[in-house]
Amino acid sequence: MEINDFYSHAGRCDGVLRGIMVSHPEDIGKSDGFIFVLNCHVLLLDGGMKGCTTTKDRLLKLRESIAPNGQLRITWVVSHYHVDHIVETIECILPDSEKFEFDDIYLPPWTKLEAPYAEYGDVKYHDRLLNTISEYQPKATLHQLKFAAEGGFREFFEYAGAKVTLMPPDMDWSAEHEINDIIRKGCYGDDASPKQVATYVVNSASLWVKISYAGKRLLFTGDSMKRTSFHKDESFDRMLELWRHYFDHVDFLKWPHHGVLRDDAAAGVLSIRPKYILLTTQAETASAYTEANFPEEYKKIKFVNCALSDVYLKVSPDGEFEVQS
């Protein structure tokens, strides 16, 4: 894969799925933004941290190749409402309607956090997002998903020849008994702050996204939580159980919650048998933990990290798969 040709080739309707796992500045610890192009159609997952313009910069380069004199048309999927996943899109990309036109926007459900957790919750981002779309992208079609426990089902849509599967979060973790359970289990300790609890709840509301093309499977798990090894019913565990029949194995997996220290998702991640694992944090420990605790499995996997440099992938129509960082 020639990185220098990546953007110019993206303007070709050649049946090649191209992906950019977007990096972020050194002073930003973690952030998620992923761009895919197939037959000149753009799919954006999340979009990046407040204060960043890295995702927008990549989209502008793609626009030069795909639609130099017009708007780059985008389908957008949001994993959950947190600052390091969507605020760059809200602040920098959606408002630039002269260069970008959003066709379809898929939104996860939002939680019902109450005081003292509400001020750290997701409603403010959800409302801000809807207001921004209404003002700058009024033609976009909104698709609002529900929690699986409230009747939400997996959704599919065709994307220029690829198939995208959306797996909604299992339930709203903001009920009082669920919050008490989070604290009781020691996911943050007995002295968990309202901000820590709210972060856990909103992360646990992450939508999962699978992209299938030419026999290859890419899975993005948002920030689903797995803080402990001894409890088997955290959000990551429940999502695996709920949707497992859609991904008995994957070729490319985004590690849940960036791959940060303190989380314990390794066993579940490895059970999906990924060939490549993507990390999105500068303080990652997932690869070192896997090497130390699962040495045989580690040898079979290629870890890549887009925290400091972009990671590129390409899937050809014949199923040839390349990843480069």
C-alpha cells in the first residue's frame, strides 16, 4: 500500500475499501475517528476529540480527490456521546456545510442519568448534536437506535457494496440499581466519584459497528466497559453474549475503551480471534498485557495504534487485506 497515493486513489470507483484510523495530537491522550471510502462513498465512525481538526483534515484531502468542486457526501455513525469521540465532528465538520453534506446519521440511544451524575452525562452532547444537525445539515436523515432491552434490534445498511451492521447497546445502565451495582462490584472502588460513574454508564451505552466486505470483517466496539476479570456481566461481556453470532471471528478489531490501563477485556477480545487489533490511546497497555498473559495468542495478532500516526487499511474486491501504520 502506497500511503502517498491513498488519498488520490480514494477518488477511484475501483471496488477497493480504504480506511483511515485517524491519529490525534500528542497532548490528546485518546480519541476515536475512523474514515472509510468505497466507490467514492464516505463512511465516518465517530470523529474525534474537542480541539482537534485531524479528522476534518483527512476528509478535506478526500474531498480534493472525490468532489473537488462540491460537497463530500458522508454517512455518519456515532458510537456514543463522549467528547473524545464526537465533538470534533460537531464543532468542525457538521458546520462546514459548503464542503460536507451528511446523508444519513445513525445515533445510539442516550442514557437517563440523574443528579448527581447528570452533569457528566451524555444528554448535553446529544442535544447539542441534534441542534447542530438541524442548523447546518437539515437534509440529513436521522436514524435513532434504541437499547436492545427496550426493543432495539441490530440494523443493517448497504454502503457502496459493503454491509454495515449496527448492534445497539444492551441496556441503559443509568438506573439506580445498576449504578449501585457498578459501585458494589468495585469497577471504580467504593469511593467512585459521580464523574467516574457517569463515564462508565455512557461508555457502556456504546453502539458496536461491523463492516463486512469481500469476506473480511471489521468490528468497532466503542468504549464498552470491562473493568474487572472476576465479574462476567459488564457491558462488554453482555454485548459479546448478545451479538456474538454476528462475529465469531473478525479480521480487524478496535479494542474497547481505547486499550487503556485498568481495563480487563483481553480474554473477551481474544475470543473473537482478530488478526489485527487497533488501539487508540497513547497510554495503551493492552498489547503489553496480552503479550505477558496470553503469549501464544499474542504471536498470532498484529497490534496497531493510531494514537500518534494514522493507520491505513485496504480491502480489495478479491479479499486481499492490507494494514499499514
